[in-house]
Amino acid sequence: MLYGTRSTIFCYTIPMPKLLTLFPDLLTYSLIAPFILRVSLGLVLVYFSYLKFGKERMEKIAFFDSLGMKPGSFYVNMVGSIEFVGGILLVVGAYTQAAALVGALIILVATFIKWRHPTSLRNDIEFYILHLLLNIFFFVGLIKN
């Protein structure tokens, strides 16, 4: 067995086994993976806000009106602004936990809407669940950057 670093538990040193991997050179890039996840998560939120302020604005207003959230233009502006600020904060890396929490709440509502009305949003529910889990991981600190 290959041994790497040692761990001390109750004044007893236990040799820790090395991680066996097929591609050990890829482990040198393990520090950049959380950065890539955080930036891509932020860019998705910025893109969602772009859709609310840009080319799909009228469809989003009608969508919020159909959900009973009237006036739809107010909710489109509010949710779009929150998504934009949260996405920029994730891309920059400032207040990551707060931005991930707000993103998780927005995506949780979107997941619930997609589950209740499958044709209402264009992405699959798996996309929203994955997005929700990544936000939760960044909020809780399972992915540290």
C-alpha cells in the first residue's frame, strides 16, 4: 500500500493511504474546479437575468402574470435584478455564500414551478435540480473557493 501524509488522532499517528488515480496529473488542477463551477453558476444566473431584461421580457411578464404574480413587470424586474446581482457576485467571488443562498432560493422556486407545470419553463427539471444543488454546496461550504 502506498502511504502519503500522516494523520494524528489522539496522539497516535496513522499513515494515510495515497489516492490512487488513473490520471494523477489532473489532480494539480483540482484547485481550479471550484472556481470554474462558481463562475459558470454565476454566468447562468446572469444569463437568466438577461432573458428577463432582454429578448424574452414580454414572455416572462406574461409568465409571472399567469402565475398570479401581478403586476408581472414588477416581479420580472425584481427577480431579474436579484439574479443579475447574485450572478455577478458569484462570478467575482464576493459574498459567495449570500449569493449562493439567494440563487438557491430562486432556483428552488423555479424547480417547484417546473415540477408543478412541466411546460412552463424551457429547461429540464434536472437542470434546475443540479443548479439548486450547486448553490446549496456553495452556501454550505462543501465547495470552497
